[in-house]
Amino acid sequence: MIGAWCFVDHFGPTEQTDGMVVAAHPHTGLQTVTWLFEGQIEHRDSIGSVQIIRPGQLNLMTAGKGISHSELSQAGPDRLHAVQLWVALPKESIDTAPEFEHQNDLPRFELTDGIEATVLAGKFMEHSARTKTFSPLLGVELKLSPNSGTQIQLDPNFEHGILLADGEISVNAEPVPTSGLFFVPAGAESITILAGKFGATALLLGGQPFGERILMWWNFIGRTHKDIVQARDAWNVRQQKISESRFGEFEDQIGGWIPAPELPSVTLQPR
Ligand code: MN
């Protein structure tokens, strides 16, 4: 984990025809952050949200005690390129009511010559995003023009990671592979980031060390094996067409739903 950031899925760039068709599925105990570089996706969920997301916008879904949603690529753009990030909820907020927010005017500014920053979550260089978070957290997109570079001041109370989505960068003179995550332990006061000759798009993630072990299985985050069993059972009762309120219901253009897989025959342990 990097602070409460607990999962990073970097997908694409792909042809839009191979895009994203993810039928209804549940989440607990986390927030999903969807951020697009290219493409267009429709989000629908069980608290009534229907939201198209485009590059430069942010979808934040707080699952809390339980929500279900689906994600569907939209025709139009040629390619799909995005990240979905998960944020673990601290124990005092793990059962919070589900919420959804869409941000389309996040703070965006020139960090230095040739480097544009967009703040997805938290506060960066005196620019704060309104995104709702439950623990001290930072998320910033950095767009670096060819051969640009800078030293970035960090909060030494945070640990950090730099994800390379596109192009070429080095961090502290070490090259970062595409989709790689360069980890910076807590205590660092700055990093130096340099772009290659094609420029780059990267994400800076940070947060205060989480201080709790979590149990992450399939789309659920809990603390105990029992938490996961209860969430899985509450979702899979759909097979018997029993109305189940924990994850709600909604209509979408995909149809159907994704059942949770079998649990392993061992007791799951938090880590
Ligand atoms: Mn999901």
C-alpha cells in the first residue's frame, strides 16, 4: 500500500472496440477512483448514479458498507487509456453509506515550465481538490513535455509512488517502466523527475502510512475472513433471485451481473 492507496490498475491504450464492458459487481470497504487519459466510459450504480466520464475528469465511488456498479466504454474516441485506483477506508469509516461524486473542474496548474499538474485528491503545492477522502491522501496527474524535469517537494509524513502511464521518465535518476510504480518511502522531502524526449504522463500518489492491515479479496475490502464471507454471500444470493438490499439494484445497457468466485479453502488473513 501507499497510504490508503491499495490497488492500481493501468489499462490501455487499447482500441476502443476492445474497451471496457464490466457488468454489475459489488464493492465494500473502499473507494474507486477512475481517471481517463483517453476514451469515454459510462458508470452506473445502485445509488442511482449515471455518469459519463471523459479525460481530465474524476469519478469517485465510495463503496462503504456496499454498492454495486457497472462500467461501459462509449463509442466515439478511438482509444481507451485509463487507470482505476482503489483507496482502502479506515476502520472507523469502513461501513459508511455509499456515495458517488464526479469532479470536472479539478485544480490544474503549471508546476514549472513544461509540466502541468492536475490534483485528483488532497493538496499539492497549495492547490486542493474537493474530492472526499477518509485519510490523508494525495493524487496528482503530471503531464511532462519532452525533456522537461523538476524537483518536487514531498510531505515527509507521506509515502509516495510514481506510476508511469505513457512516455518515458526517470525518478531520482532511475528509469521507471511503463505501468511501473516507483516507491518512495516516508521521510523523503523531495524527488527529481525527468521526462524523456517524447514527454510523459505520470501519476504521483501519496498518503500517510495506513497503520492497519486490510483484507482485500475480489472486489471487497474488510478486516476479517468473516467480513469477506458475509459480503460474498450477500452478493451471490442473487443467484436465487432473492432481493438483497446490501448492494442495491440498478438497470444498465450491459445486463447481467458478475458472481463472486469461490473462496479458497483456507482462512483469509489481513496483511
Ligand atoms: Mn468496480
